[in-house]
Amino acid sequence: MAYHGENACKAWVNFNGSGSVSINQSFNVSSITDSGTGRWYVNFSTNMANANYSVSYGGYYNTGDSAGSSRPHPRRKALSTSQCGVIGASNGDSWADLAKVWVTVHGD
């Protein structure tokens, strides 16, 4: 079955969120903007048709932690046609840089 339109993943990225942020691999992501400890913007190469898309995410704090002990969250105010935002939270729910973050975007 071929996927297209609203059924296709419109963007995805796997990036290192600690130290010097770097993209490990991506599709339709031009860059990651580090806007402070545990806060990033995922910038799209091609804008979304509208801001009514879905963002899925995961990550971990460091290679010794499980994915459940430190986790990324979407940045509510940072959803636009050109980018979405993600924040990392540690066990105490304070912002924290994550060693690995992955984000997928689905929508029109």
C-alpha cells in the first residue's frame, strides 16, 4: 500500500539534544534550534499546509537512563506551519537537555 497525503509522515528527526545539538538523521527537517536548556525548535524544510498536525516524540536523558525516567514534551506555544517545539524534562520535571530526541510529524 502506498502512503500519501494525510497518511504520510510529513517530517521526522533524530537528534542529539545535549552539548552541541546535531541531527543524526531526518526527513523534511532543515535544522534544530537550541533555545535554552531542554528547549528546541524543529524547523521544517517545507512548511506544513496548516498548524493542525500531530507531533509524536520520545527521548532519554543519557545512555544509562530508561526512556521513562526523562522524557520530551511538546512545547504548546511553538506549533506553527514552519516549526514545532519540544522540551526535555528530567525526573523532577525541570527542563533538561536530552541525549537523544526523536520527533515525527503527521498531517496535511
